[in-house]
Amino acid sequence: MNQLTNTQTRDVEALLHPYTNARQVRLDGAHVIERGEGVRVFDQAGKGYIEGMAGLWCCGLGFGDAEVADAAREQYGKLPYYHLFGGRSHEPAIELAEKIKDLAPDMARVIYQSSGSEANDTQIKLVWYMNNALGRPEKKKIISRKKAYHGVTIVSASLTGLPYNHRDFDLPVDGIKHTSTPHFWREGKPGETEAEFAKRMAEDLEALIIAEGPETVAAFIAEPVMGAGGVIIPPAGYFPAIAAVCKKYDVHMIADEVITGFGRTGEWFGSDTLEMPRNSMSLAKQLTAGYAPLSAVAMDSRMAEAIESNSGTIGTFGHGFTYGGHPVSCAVGAKVLDIYRERDIVGQVKKIAPLFATKLNAYKDHPLVGEVRALGLVGALELTPDGTATPFEQPGKVGAKLGTELLARGVILRSIGDSMAFCPPMIITEAEIEEMFAPMEEALDATYAWGKA
Ligand code: PLP
């Protein structure tokens, strides 16, 4: 138990922290962050850290970008709030939707929300509405994947495929099913090639669709790279094989680009990099680089036309959020997308990705490291007791210990079970990558020694 500072005492007396062991934080005290600059944040004690996770996978431009702050300030002065209900509109919402369509020309319309979870909830309502409008109301089931992360609202948490998000909440709700995780290193059979594995994943999906009844299966949702499930990058051929099955049974494909959107994988969208066809996309996080809450669903013309066909019972798509498309968030998003283009953020990620991968791969032979995963500027080191795929008997403890060791050495990363995830701001320089990895060997060794003690 630590002696809590005054702020830490006020914190635990006033706040319930999301995704936090409430009892533990009362003993240890929260880590109070005060300010940020570039790829760094500083805590109340004045100590600086490299933010190797861009906050929660969102701060692609790092912290303290003055141009983005100016865009927000300007919009606050002009129109601090308006909505898009009942045919109202405002310029920032229109401008941002146009910019999204420029980056994803296969998308016909954009509808806004505030969070990734709300975007995925909206996706499901859009799919249900579309299938009602298309005269096939029985086609409503949604297939997600084990270890997927799609959010925490009742439906998006149901889409999420992590026991942790289901266990205490009696989820998933009916009609949401989960197929296999495309993690070759962990799930591949002895002697199986990546191509055979990808084919088997598609066969698993097809078997599930057939078992459920193809006429009842509406959509398949996937993150191009699974993020909060541990940064799982599917093998080449996986999405094309999956897409062929979806096409065969007319299953709408939802790309959850909440983490992978806007340059993270070295292209504008993860679905471009991973060859994932998409009928609609969930966008959030780097849409505003984390500077304002905003999410969006972008959809293809079939879905847009079904909604615009006005076939709902009252002729209205009865869904929307007070703050969906908030003008300040949209102005921030439009500025952020301009900056991504002006500063060639996709080029920057492509340029720095080889160094990032080399740095991660340097730990491949460390006795604690089972697998190294990297794509663009997202990656993970998966820790195992003996370097094989066999997991720890008590999952999560060693990963958490490594996180603590790194924090003490000035680097914030996120342990997801025993995978140490990396998702630094996309503006990170080569020198800052070196700095982020500088304490890694020592932190891994200290964690290893602790595990053996
Ligand atoms: N989808 C993905 C892929 C995510 O990673 C997340 C959050 O991490 C979400 C959805 C949910 O977003 P939010 O936390 O904004 O609701």
C-alpha cells in the first residue's frame, strides 16, 4: 500500500475508474498525468514518459499539436454545438464526411457518433434496417471473432470476443456468434502452412454460417488487425478467403478500423493493407487523433440506398446521438485529416515501420518472448514461460510486471494479458523509437528474474 498524495486521495474518493481493479487503485493510487508534448506525457511529479500506446491507440499526432487546438478554438467561437437530426446540418460535419469519402472512395455516406462502441452499435442497427428494407427481415445474425474487441455497450460488448467483457454481464446477447481467431502462431496445427490455416479459418466461418442458416446471417465484423485482443495480425490470404465466404452467402462485411484507420498500418486503412473487402467501416480514435470524441460509420451505396429508400415503419432511420457529429469534433477531425495529408503521415509510418519491426525483433530470442508481431506502427511482444506458444499458468501477471518495469524506466506501454502492445504516436521519430526501446532489455531481464524468483 502506498502513501497516497492529496490528488490521489481526491481521485479515489471521487472517481470510479474504467477497466480498473477498484480495490487495487485505492491501495496504489492512480497515476495522475498532467500534460503532454509530442510523444511524451508528464505526471504530477514532473516525470516524463514516452507514450508508446498513443494514449488508447488514438493520439496519432501525439500531444499538444497547436494547429488542432486552434481549429477547435475557432469552431468553439463560431458554433460550439449543433446537431444533424431532422435534416439540420453544419459545415464541419459535411466537410469531414467529404474528406472521409476522399480517403475511402468506395464509401457513399457517413453517419457520426462519439465513440467506437457507438459506431459498432450503429453498424448493427444499419445492417438490421438495411435487411428489413431489402425485404429479408430474418437475415439478422452477426458473426464476430473470438478475441475481437469492438467496444463495451451491450451490443458492441457482445461483438467483442473476450471472456472478460462477457463474464460479469451475461453477454453476448442473442444472435451474435463468434468464429475462430486468425492467430497462426497460437492456433495453427503442427505442419500446417499459413495458406492452409487461412483456408481453415474460412472453412470455420462457412461451417458456422451453414449451422446458423445462411438466410439468418447478416454480417461479419472484423478488425483488420485485432488490437485489444493482443495485436493479432492475420496471415496473408486470410481476408480474401473470408471475403469469398461472405460473398457466397451475401454477408455484409464490416471493417472495424477504430485502431487501424488513418495510417496506422502504413496505408490509409488497415483493410487496404490486409486486403479486407468492406461494405462499411467503423472509424474513431485517430479520426480526431484523440483531440475530441468522435466516431463515424462509413457505408457503401447498397446500405446507403437501403436507408434512403425510406422504407422504415415511420419513414425515418430512428437512430442518432445528441453529440454525434459535434461541430467541434468534426472541425478537429477535418483539421487532423488535413495534417495527416500535409505531413504525409502514411509515408512517415511506412518509413519508420522497418526500424520499429527491427527493434521489436531484437527481442525474439529473449527467454521470455514467444512471438514478435509488427505491422506499420502497431506491434506486440507476446511473453511465454519458455519462448514456445505455451501460455503462463497464471495469465497476465508477467505482462503486468513488464509494464511496471517499463513505466519505472519512463515508457508507457500496455500489457494485454501477456502481450506487450505498442502503438506509438505516428509522428514518432527514429530517435524517439530508439528511446522507447532503450530500457526494454533491462525491463525484460528484470521481469524474467522476478518470474524465476
Ligand atoms: N473497436 C475497436 C477496434 C477498438 O479498439 C475500440 C476501443 O479500443 C472500440 C471499438 C471501442 O471504442 P470506444 O472505446 O471509443 O468505445
